[in-house]
Amino acid sequence: ADKDQTGILAALTPLASRLILTAYRGPRSAPPDGLRAHLPSSNARVEVAGSLREALALAMAEPRTPIICVAGSLYLVGEALACCQREAHSM
């Protein structure tokens, strides 16, 4: 929650057609609804997910999603990698 949320979102939002906001499990995590308040105006579809697992499931459920970008925190990226590795091993 101590990052430049407005600046990060201003840089990423124009590159996305869809944004899924979520939080990682940590004390410095920014709440997704708070992130939504910092979003610049855009045509991107915005969704809020209650967990990283839910956010990844939403992203992967869209068949036309060629790229999934996890951004905001290395902790969140680490959680996402671990989640994807568990999914790959369970297949």
C-alpha cells in the first residue's frame, strides 16, 4: 500500500483491455477497491477478485487472453508463480 499506485496504474492501464484487481496475503497489500479509486479513465474492463487464485481463474477463463501480466508486488508475483506451478503439477 506504500507504492505509487496512481503512477503504476497510469502506466499499465493503457496497455490492458481488462484489469483484474486483487490483493496478496500480506500486511502491506492495497485493497482492490482502493486501487480502483486510483484507476485513470480508460476503456479497460475492470473486475475485482477476492483472491489471487480467483483473479488467475478469471484471467485464464477468457479464451482470448493471450497474455496475463501480474504486477504490483514481487510478493504477488511469487504467489502467482507458486499457484501456476501447483496447477501445472496437478494436471
